[in-house]
Amino acid sequence: MSSALRSKEGCWTCRLRRKKCDERHPQCQTCESLAITCYGFGLKPDWMSDREKEREISSSLKEIVKHRSKRKRIIQRDSSVTIAPKVLSITSKASSSSSTSATLPAQTTRTPILDESDTGQEPVQNPPQLGNVDSSAIEARPCIPPDESSHLMHYLDHVFPLQFPMYKPEGQLGGRGWLLSIILNNVPLYHATLALGAYHQRATIPVHTSHRTYRAATLVQQEQHLEICIKAFNQFASNHCPKSALGINTAVVQLIFFELFTGHGKSWKAHLTAGINMYHRGSTDDVTRFPLSEPSTTILHQDLPLTVYDPVVAEEIESFRFLRSTLVWLDIVSSITAGTAPRLAPHAFCPITNNSQTRIEHVMGCKNWVMLLLGRIAALHQHQCQARLAGIFDTAQFAQEFSDIDTEMQCGLFKEASGFREVAGTPCHAITDPISFVTYLFARAASIYLHLVKHGFDHLELVSPTVGSTLELIQSNTPSDLLPNLILPFFIVASVAAPPDQQFHRDLFSSPPLLDPVRQHRQTILPCLEEIWERRQSAPKFEWEHAVELACDIILV
């Protein structure tokens, strides 16, 4: 087509495809008629600055147009063939929109499972009464298009267990039902979840396969779900709808994992800060502004166990405690490599304690007491650095704080060791309590971390027995399915490894299951360790704060 026919003011999709654009806003007629994503007329999309990604999206659009044109010809050719009588009479409006739903436009004529004009939860419609049900009532039921249901189920079956492999909810209290409910009732969370599902589906398909068209289509869907999520999130930020706050906060968590899994540098930091700030705004000293029922608020405020199953209360309690556990976990772990104090741990509303009903181990495997000690050590490190910089370092005060933490650590280690069999050479199945095992390794790593904050990389002989026995435990007893949960302890143990042991850690961080092409953020861990090992040998006074400078953009999950 002649370049004179192509408007420089056309949508970004038409510009990419080098096609004439009718410039209809907000979505052009050209893209809509082809049922492909219209990237609009605003700022230049980020992917257009990435030549490889631009080429991939261009190829995917060509494949989609080709595939759908072929499918349309087949449908037209076989339109007279009746396979089976139709039970439901689908309206022409729904039929005409079905072909466009696969590209996930921001505005569609299909009956949506979610109202994209509202970022909050929809009121649950009353179910039809038993008895005669007319066909119009059946037709009006919301539906999820096949591509979206595929991404959603893929997320629930594969991605969620990847994010939270230790999460095993009790079936009698609803299992993961709360998760499906909150996803389906919140637009940003719904599309963030679909983006994650689409990403994982695409990432697990080999590049050089017969599924090239599917990979290309999935990339387009992933990007559009992400775009819808961001737009809906911004709408919430400007209009602040309290009823959707819990779902929105959970959507931010999904965006954190999306940025981590796709390896987008340190973008996850901005999302984590947003999630923490949002949680702070939703809670004060003794009141939550999250839209919870009165029974749920009472249970949370008094830190009571959930003993009686009420669907609404169970969903609210489980979703709130899960969100809080996840944010506290990510906050504490990120603070270790950032060299800062955690921002959520001291929060006053329903604070997490060693015996709290909000149990971090249900989310990531390590019990509250160790995670809280890790948070205390991170805060102590920041305080120590600030005090030294200001020239007000109180040696006695810090020594007492170190001693208190160490005493609590050793008591906890003694109790935790009884939760599993720690016998050198014992087969992996001898571990009777995975959570106790994970907690024990985290506690040992915390003991080494405490030494690093106090002494740096000097006097490593003081922790040499702990390092040696921990390394032996990792090599002989750690089941392969628990390895992905242990990134933090592995990193801390590796950072103090002697040269003869460093090859073991190289192998550990450069092969599955720790090195996972789906979780691209882990690719930066081994280069960071290599730099730490090199600096320990070459730098005259290499302290833990120097190691933190190298690892500040890494989160050990």
C-alpha cells in the first residue's frame, strides 16, 4: 500500500502494520473489523522502543489476521452444517461480538464477567429460584470467553502454586474459593491474573514449535490484559472506591510477581511500595478501612481463629490474612537486600506476632518468629549504618540488641529442630514437617545474617560451624520440591562460602529448579554472588553494606 495512504496520526497498530487507519477513537475501525488489538493514539507503547519485541508483536498480528481469516472462511463454508441442535438461542449481538472477544478489547459487546467501567466488586446477583426458568434468564448468565478461561485456569493450576508453593488451605473452610471469588469480582486483579497466566503459558512453550501462532497470540493478550489492569488501577487511584480496596491491593501483588517473572529490572520495587502504601492507607491503629463485614473485622481485630464456616466471613478473613502475609513477606525479604528497615512489620492494625493467626508460613513456608527476627535484623542494620554516619553509634546498646536477637534465635532453633529429622545422609523423605525444615534453614541463615550485620565478612570462623552444618543439610536432606522456597537462606549461606564451596552454589543457582526461565528475576542472583566473592578477596574492608549495594535491586524469592 502506498505510504501516501497511511496517516502518521493513525493508531499504533496500523502504523506497525503499515496499513491505512480511519483514526476513529478510541479504537479504530480497521483493528476492530480484524478483531486485533488497537493500541490507540496516545503515547508510543514501550514495546515499540524494543526492536525485538516490536518485531515479535508485528509477527503475531500477522499470524492472528491470517489465522482468523482462514477460520472465517471455514465458518462461512460450513455454516449450513448442523452438528447438534442448539439448546440456547444466542442473540445476534453476542454472536457478532464473539469473534472479537479473543483480542480482549477494553470495550466489548459480549456480556462480561466483569464490568470494566467499575474497578470494584460487583454486587452478587440473586440466583434464580427453583422452578421454571425461562431461556432469557439462562442467556443472561455472565460468561468468560474461552481464551480468558484458559488463562485463568492456567493461573490457578500452575502459576499460583509457583508463587505460593506452601499454601495449602483447609478444604472445610472453603479452600481456594476466596481466590477465585476475589479475582472474578475485581477488574484490575482479574486482568493482572490473566496477564500472569498468559505469560506463563507462553513462557512454557518452546520457541521453535508448531505453536508459533499461539505464542504470538498469547503475547498480544498478555500485553492487553496488562494495559487494561493499569488503566483500571489508575481509575481506582483517581476515584478511590473503598469497596474494591482489598482486590486492588491484591492486584498490586500480582503486578509485583509479573514484573519479577518477566525480568523487568527493578520495576517490582515501585509496585511493592504502592502495595505497602495502599495497605497503610487501608488501616489505622485499630480500624481497617477495607470493606469487611462486622464479624470479619471483629475476628481480625481480636486475632481470633476462624472456627465457624460462613462463606462471606471465610472469604474476607482468608483474603485479608493472605494479602497481609504476602506483603509482610515481600517487605521483609526486600529490606534485607535493600539495607533498610521493613515498612509493614511494625504496623499497628492486627500486628503479626509469633503466635498470630496470620501465619506467614502458610504463604511461603517460614514461620512468623523467624521472619520477624529477620525484620528486626534488617532494621538494626539500617539503624547501625545511620548511627555510624551521624557519629552517635552506641556500642553497648547495639551489643545488647544483637545479644537479645541471638538468644531468641538459638532458642527457636532448638525447638524447630525437633520438627524434622536432621541426620546426615538421611534420605529426603525423612523430613516429617516441611514447614519446620524451611523455618529451620531460614533461622540458620538469619543467624549468619546477624553476624554479617555485626561483623561484616570478618571473623567468619565464628559462624563456620553453622555454615558447614547448614551446607551439609542442604546437600543431603533438602527435597527438590522445597528448593524454590529457600532462595533467601541459600543466598546468605552462599555469600559467606569459602572458595572450595563456591562451585556448589554456582551449580545450585545456575540450574533448575532455582534457575527457572519463567522466573527471570533469579538470573541476577548468581552474578551478584560472583561479585561478592570477588570483592571479599580483593577489597581490603568489604562490609555487609557493600554487599547490599550490589544486591539492592534483587529480591530473594
